[in-house]
Amino acid sequence: MFVLINMLNLKNTITKMSSRKIRIYLADDHQVLIDGMKAVLNTNKDFEVAGFASNGVNLLEETARTKSDILVMDINMPEKDGLSVLKDFSVGTFTYKIIVLSSYDDIKLIKEVMKLGASGYLTKQSAGEEIIEAIHTVANGDEYYSNAVKEKIFDNFTKGNGKNHMINNGGGAHLTERELQIIRLISMEYSGKEIGTELSISSHTVETHRKNLLKKLDVKNTIGLVKYALKNNLINP
């Protein structure tokens, strides 16, 4: 009976957790955009808009007391811009996951945002479906970058990187020339077979390199590999 009660309690807890809405806080200095975002998010039963701010100062004051899961924030805000807010979050104890929503897709800005710990980056041209997908993805513990941003990253990733690098990720793991070649070709969306043909190695060897890279760099997917390269200046902005 005791075991059965515990099992029922666990089931109820899981049900409550799975039914809890994702609380989202919005920050942008254009009320029209805030209203548009609210309209999009309110169409999804999984979301709840917890509040909004029109500048960075108010944002920091509000987030200190507002219990939310995700902050969707513009970079260009008055009084305190988004980068300054990100810096404050990066050294604080805030539990928000941050998605940047910006008019700019400059690679230097994207790189800075990544370094400061943002979990996602969208352009303001992103469709409502992409914004919803980004929030779900980030809420599940992954990172999300819009297609336009990924294209920008990958395009930059394949230019100006002809030199070989041997780097250290701070944990003792070095990247070899072959591993860097693998990362670059993966970022260009080459398949395992295409990478093998390009480098004159087997598809099995390519897959082994890919798994080793994910484990060595402690990342989950392709964008994680690219983010690592950005943080370690393998991509020249």
C-alpha cells in the first residue's frame, strides 16, 4: 500500500510538471512588437506571458521578482542595452534562459551574445512558428538559432579559416587539424558520406570523429560545435 501511494504521488507530480506552462518575459522598447509577440505566444496553450519591459533598467528590476522560465529580449533598448543586461545576467544568479530577438544579424554581435550565455538568437524577421519552436527548444534545455542566423554563422565559418589551429578548451582536450576539418564540413551541412569523400576517409571514420568531437567538447549537436568554434575564435568575424 505504501509503495502504491508513493507511485500515485509520483504520477501526480509528473502530471503537474508536464502541465505547467512555460512562463515567458518579454523585453523590447517597441510596444507594437510586444503586443505582436503576446498575440503569437497566447495562441499556444503551453505558454504564459509573465510580463514585459521597455528598457534594460526596468527589465533587471522586474526579473528580480518575476518568476519566469525564459526571457525574450531585444538588444537595442534605451537606458541599458541588451548586451549590458546579458553581462549582468552572466555574472548573477538569475535562472532565466535568454533568447535574443534582434534586428541585427552581424556575426560579431552573434558571437558576443553566444559568449555571454544566451540560449538562442532570432531575427525580428522570424515567423511566429519559429519563435514558438525556439521557446520550446530552449525550455527543453537545448539552444536555438534561427535559420537566417545559422546561415550567417555557417557562411562565416567557411571563410577566412584556411589556417590550421591547435586549441585547448580549458579542460585539456585539443582539436587536431582533422577534427577542425570535420567541424567545418559538418557546419557546411555535408553528409557523413560527403565528408568521407572530401577527406578520403570512410563514413564510419567520419561518424567516429563526430561522436568524439561531441563528447570532447561537451556539446549536443552541430550548432554546439559551431558555438564552440565561435567562443574559441575559430571563426573570424
